[in-house]
Amino acid sequence: MTASAARRAGCALTSVVAKGGAVLKSPTGRARSTLASGCPRDASMNASPRQGPTALGILCWILGILTVATPVAGWLLGAGAGRYGGYLIAAGVVLGALLNVPSLIANLFYARRRRWAVIWLNLVLLLQLVAVATALWFVGSALTQSSRESDVYRRTSQVYPAIKTNDPAAVEKALNVCAADCAALLDTFLLSATVEGASRSMAYLLSKGANPTPGPVSNAVASLQTCEGVRLSALNSLAVSVARGDEAAIGLLLAKSDDKGRQKAAWVAAQRDRLDLLQRLLEAGVPLTMRGSGLDENATLLNAAASGAALRVGAWLLKEKGFDANGDPQEPGRPPVDTPLLSLIGFAWDAREAPRLRAFLDMLAAHGAQLDRTSSMSGQTPLQKATWARSPVAADALIAAGASQASLTAEDRDRLLKLRQNPQTGFNPNIDSRDCLP
């Protein structure tokens, strides 16, 4: 018998003995396996019986499926949910991140029970750990940012009470506390000072570089409401001072205002019937032929005056400056706009009462305003718009001035009849007289 044959026979005999449970003693007396060195291991010795699904394994699968399915479902639902779709997607992602934690714990226990022998499960664990770390990083960043913003808000909010004191020293002290965080808010602080009428605070903020007309992309804008119910929106500091009739503030702000900001202020002056302030702005360089309050539209200063039923400014523009009572013709390249008469109906829409409306309408009619001209924007006549504006005062004034009722539909006539029986004073019946502009 050759040596290789003898070795194979010995290995076979050893395997049989090992399967029978025999144990050999080493010279030192320790038990050792009967498999000799150099003998191939019998695969049947390592084979373990195939196990059925355990409760832990089933739990791992359920949690894993929910962890993946929840954000996917949120994405699918959010994609077709319109403006609120983002909330559904975010909710799905957050819920999936939360489910990932118990799924990770269950998978760790299962992998440990399997002695980390399942390679694909180890890869899943790695991905889950990365997801948890990422979620913790986002949460930590959000908390840190929130804490910082809260601290900035606390320090910047101390500036506003200082502005109200109208004491430059108090304003300087408050600005020094928030330091760099307040540097980007100087325009907003100036706006607050203008609203409060704190002229000394305004002067100090201007000396620090605050801009009274920072432009439309700035957040330094305010909205004011007249006691008649008209809302003045997107006002810069100069426009606020004009709306309030604060000549001292205008003297401080005008020199440091840009051309576009001055035009916005001029529009407000015409709307608020501040003829003296309008003339002052025109003398400062605002063109009489300016168009629109913001956009380069075909709206003239007469539109501005009509939108506030400003009799003095309207009469000055029509009689002394020769403005067309029907507004400028529509020019290509400019957004369409309504006529001054339709701007006047817009005033009736906003105002609680319109005691000057009839007088302004008669003034436009006397200067050739077309009472039945259809709007290029809504396709309505002034009388139709008056019924939709819920203003029987405007509708009756138009009819008395000679407007044709032929354009009124049955629905328009029914609405007008109900308004006459139960007149409404506008959309703002409960205006706080302490905060409105007289």
C-alpha cells in the first residue's frame, strides 16, 4: 500500500470514529478532535439543520419593510398632492427615520444570534447605521440653528424698545449688544423708527448706513391701513413717512432715497391726497409722467389719486397738468391696467364708506371719462365692477352720471338689488381706530 492510500484510509477511519463521538487523548492528557491534521473535513460534520422562521426574524422583516415603504409612500402621495405634497413627503421621511431605529436594534440582535454570518444582513446594518448617524446630524444641526436663531432674536428684539424711546444712546447700546447680527437689519430698524415717528432714532440709524428705500426684494416693508379701510402695502420708510404725513421724517429720508423709492412715495402721496407732499417729491426729481407704483405699468398718478378718491390731487392733475381722465392708452411691453374710473371703483371695494366717491366720479365724467368703457383686465364695465365690489353707492353714482345698465346681467341686477336692500360698508368693518391712518 502506498503512503497516499494509507493516509486516505487513516482519514476515513478517523472520520468514522469522530462521527461516533470518540475522543483521543493528547500526550498532555487534553481531549482533542479525532480528526488528524491534514485530513479533509467532512462537510456533513458542519451541516446544521435548516431552521424555520423565528419571531425575531419575522419582526426584522416587518420593521425593515415599514422603514423603506413609509418614505416611498410619502413620496408617491406627496407627488400628487399639490401645494401640500411637501408636507406628506417630509412626514414620510421623518416616520421612516424613526422606524429605522427599532429596525436597527432588531437586526443587531438577529445578526448576533447568527454570529454575524449573514453577509447581506451585515451590509443592511451598515446602511442603517449610516442613516441613523445622518438623521442625528440633521437633528443636531437643526437644534443648533434653532438655538442660535433664538439667541439672535432675543438680542435683536431689544433694539425695538430702544427705538421707541427716540434716544440715540439707547439705540446705540442695543445695537452694540447684537453687533453683527443687527448689521443686516438696519433698514428694518429704520422702518420701525419711521412707523413710530422717532426722528432722532431715524437720524442715528441713517448715520449708520440704513437705507430708506432698499427695493422690492427687501423685507423692510410695511403695510398700513386707513380708517376708511384702504390698505397700503409694501411701503418703504419714505412711503410710510408720506402716508403718515410726517414732514420731519421726509426731510431726513428724502435725500438718501433712490428714484424708485421716491416714485413709490409719490404714488402714496397722490393716493392719500397729500398734494403738498406730492409736489415736494416732484420737485425732488420724481417725474410727473411716472407709471405705476412698482411695475412699469400704464397707471398714471391719476390712477393713484382715484384709488384713494383724492379730490385735491385729482383736480390738480386734471385741471392744471392736463391728465387724461381715461388714463394712458395701452402701450406694448407694459402690463395692462384699469382706467382711473375703475381704480375709483377699487377704492369703493376697500373702503367702509366712500363719501368722496361721487364727487370724484363726477369730476372724471366732467373731464370726459368713458363711463361704459370695458376693462382690459377683467372685461367688466365700471357698473359691473361696482356690483361685484358690493358698493351700491358707486353703482348708483355711475347710473346717476349716465352709465348704461345694458351691460348688467340678471345676476348683476339681483346682486345690486340685494345690496340696496342690505347695504354693506366694505370688507373691513372692524378697523381699530388706534392703528389706522386718518
